[in-house]
Amino acid sequence: MKKHILLLGIFLSLTVFLSVQAGNTVIDSLKQEIRQAEREPSSKEKLIELYQFLGAEYETLDHDSSYHYIQKGLSLYPRPAFEEEGYLQLLNSLANYLFMEGKLEQAKETFKTVAAHAPKLKERRYDLEGVVESSIAVCYRKLGMFDSAVYHYNRALDFCKKTEKYEDIASTYYNIGVLYHLNKRYEEALEQGKLAADYARKAKDTLMELYANTLIGGCYCNMGKYAEASQILKRNVQKALEIEYPLLAMSSLSPLLSTYQLWNKKDSVRIFLKKGEELIHQIPENSPTALEFYGTQASLYNWIGEFQKSLDILTNKSLIQTQLPYDKYHILMARNYEGLGNYQKAFHCMQEACIYKDSIFDGKIKNELSELNEKLRNSDKELKIALLERNQAQEKETRLRHTVYYLTVIGLLLIAISILLHKRKVQKKETELIAARQYIEGLENERKRLAKDLHDGVCNDLLGAILQIQQHISSEEQKTTTIQTLEEIRNGVRAISHELMPPNFQFTDLNEMLADYFAKMQEVSGVNISYAPHAHTDWTTIPEHIGYEIYRIMQETIGNILKHAQAKQIHIQLKKEDTQLVIHLHYDGDWNPHADSSKGIGLRTINDRLKTIGGNYKIEKDDTGVNIHIHTFLH
């Protein structure tokens, strides 16, 4: 607890001293430029920029002067101009002034106004948005709102990464680290401090690197790693003096002294305490860094037994109370009086500290009791709500479970019905196919029987009759006529027999058999039959069973045309297209092919044969005659 008290004041000032104090020459130069610009009527934008710069220069030197020039810049706008960058920059400077005056709520709201309008600028300024978000985070940190501060620091970090300005990224990581340190989350603060130092080195920002190292040293000290803390803080003090920056050297000196005190190194404390007393006159007397050192100095003199020196510092530097809590200040005063033997004053100071602590404790107890009572009431309500929500959730889960169950059952039933209907459809098709095959097989068997009977019976009998007539008929002319008639009957019966016999594909292919068949039918019927097979086609690749059925289909089709259509011309094309066999047939007759379907086996036979090989046909009639298209797959 003691070391927390010693280091608490260190980081209250580090977050706001990140810029170098402007010299009088810079301010004088800006004032001269302003006087010149005020004489030029067309220099509004330049004036706004100069007022903003001069206000920023006065921020750490003279708050009233800073506010004066900010207001002069804002007065150039007859109405709020949130769409202009210059106006937003002036508002940002005004928010900084309010922050330095301790008006944290007003500062926070002004920063938020800038943050809300900055993304709407014509040329978006991520660097401005990053600075403003970081300032909002500092306000929240000062107000004790840790979560909100972290949120805005992270937003600032995102904007800084977009600008790729390493110095801004380093500054943001440093501020986040200070926030973690104040909340005693030292490991996280150390991680942020190291990141800040890394980015500061990339940006070649020596000042920011030194501030980051101060944070790292403070974290090591609070984690009990005194050797690491003293090493990095000593190096920091030396480097700050090398670049002639005493303010930063003093900022690192205070935590270094506290580290040696906690490490019980009195000799080292005396050495660096003397160094601090030499440097203190080089920085503003009432600056937060100076007051921080005075508080550390008073505590150290008390620790090494030089009570009068400690007491003189506490009584002569009244503003030191802004860096030390009221009770801690009076406890340190009491210990000095006790060391000097003035027990009455020591008692009085200790009594002041106890009264203050008791009042705070009493207030805390009352607040805690009120909070506890409110939490109990809220807990009861929350319990009832939780029970209600749990019951509703259980009912909802039950309904959902039933819904899923019923949907599953319905789905399974639908699947079962679909499978059953599909099976029936397949069975029906298989039955039709079997019936068609049986019908075709019956026709073929009947054809074979008729062909055999005609060939073996009628043809032989006619041959016998011809031989007998040749032997017994006396009239040569009568004999010749009779023999000629019988020969014609015999040839006709022979042709029917050959037509009925199944085609043999062993020594020929479909193309040759169809060509032979069409030639014979043209000779017998006298009808012109033109057959045009597609050239360059290997017809031997057509499966035998498909060729057989196509041959029979063409027999049936040509037979029907010759019997019913009174055609004079028949044109047939045979093509093989990839995996299909295609036949186009055209004739000039006037027969309607559908007229015979109810009386014979013509179209039915064709349809059944195509079914067995997975084919189909289409019949069309136009002014030139009838077209028949037959398609079948080869596999």
C-alpha cells in the first residue's frame, strides 16, 4: 500500500505534459503575423489558423491568453461551421482549455462534438480524429470511468494506425498504459508502455520514448522488480539531461527516488535527491512535475530521519496538497512533528487525518449499505425475471421439440409414400416392358413358324405341282402358262417367307440389310424408294438387338405405307449422332397413319418395339406428305 501512495502522484501529470514549452520568440512571431493578417480583409482562413496556433502555444503557459485567442478565432464565424476544419480545430483547442481549467464534463462534451463532426469533413483527417478520441479518453479517465476511457483509447489507436504516424500511436499506447497503471493493472500497463516505446523509436520521437520508459520503470517498481526499474529510470534521467530537457528528467527522477526508497537504498536516495534539488529550479515552480517532486522529497526526508526538512517542504509549499491526498498529507505532517518531539501538533495532525478517514469511511459504509439494499431488491426482481424466463424457455423448448417431432414424422411419411409411388411407377413400367417384349417375342415366334411352314410346306408342294405339270400336260402353251403362274406363286411365297425370317447380322450390318430390303420392296411395288445413309459411319458398332428391332420397324412402316398410303415417292435417311440412331422418313401419300392404329398391329408393333430399346417416334403431316422421325439410344 505504501508504494502505491508514493507512486500515485507520478502519473497524474505525465499524460498532459507531452509537448515542449514554446519559446517567447515563437509567440512573438505568431503575434506579428496576426497583426499583419488583421490588416488584410481577405485573410480569414489564415487568421483562424494563426489564432488556433497561438492558443495552442499558450496552453501550458497562460490559460487566459490561450482562451482569449481561441475566442477571437471562433468570433470570425457568425454561426457554427462544423463542416470546416478550422472551426473544429478551434473547438478542439477550446476543449483543451476547459480540460486544463478542470472543467472535465464541459471539456468531454466539446471533444465529443468535434469527434461527431470530424468524419464529415471533405478531406477526412484521421490524425485529428485520433487526437480528439484520445482527449475524450483522458477526460473519462479523470472522471473515473475506466471502461469508457479504454473504449475511446482503442478508437484513438485505430485512427492513429490509419494515419501511420508512429508518434501518435506511441502517445496513445502511453496513455492507455497510464490508465492501466492507475488501476493497478501493472502487467498490462507494462505491455502498453513497451509498445509506446517501440513506436516512439520508430518515429524517432525521443521525448515520447523517455515518457514511455518512465511508465515502464514505474510498472517494474510496483511489480517489485527494483533493479530493472532503477536501471531504466537512471538511463532516462541521463538521456533527458543530455538533450537539455530538465522537466522530463524530473518526471523520471521522482519514480526513481520512490524505487530506491522501496528498495531500502538510502545512499542512492541521497545522491539522486541532491540531483533533483539542483534541477528543480530549472522547471516551473508550481508545475505538476515540480509539486510531485516536492511531495516525494518530503516523504524521503521523513524516511531518512530529517524531519525538519520534510516539515519545511510541507508547510512552505501549500500547493503540494494537490499532489498528496488530505489524510496522507496530515499523516506525514504528524510523523514529522513526532520525530521532532512536538507530540501535541503530531496528535492534532493525526486527529485531522483520522476525522477525514472516518468521514470517508462513514460515507462509504452508508453508500455500501444503500448499494447493498438496492442490489438485494434488484436481485429479487432479477430472480423472478430469471424464473419466468426459464419457464418460458422450457415451454418454448417443449413446443420446439414437439414441432420437430411432428415434422420428422410427417417427413418420414411423405418419403415413404414417395418411395411407394415410385416403386409402383417402376413396377408398372417394367410390367409394360415385359408385356411388350412378350408380345414381340410372340410375333417373332409366329413369324418363324409361318416362314418355316411356307418354306417347308407350300413352297415344296408348289414345286412338286410344277414337276407333275411338266410331265403330264400335253399342250406346250398351256404347260408354259401354268408353270409360269405357279412359279410366280412360289416366288411370292418365298419372298413372304424370307421377310418373316429374322435378319442375320453375322455377316452384314444394319445399313446393308436395309439397303437390300428397300431395293427389293422398290422392285416388287414399283414405288420409288430412295435410301440415304449418313456417310463415313461405322454401322458395325450398332448393337445387334437394336439393329434387329430397327429392321423390323422399317419392315412394318414400309409395309403400311405401301398398303395404305398410295405413295409414289419414299425418302429415308439414316444417321448416327453420338449415342443416338436417328431415322427420318418422308412419303407423298395421303394416308393418315393414325387411322390404322385401332384396327391392326401397325403402330402398336412399332411403339412396342421402340419401347424395348428405349426409343420413340413422332409423325407429322404437311402439304408435301407425311414425315416420320424415329430416335433410339445405342446404349
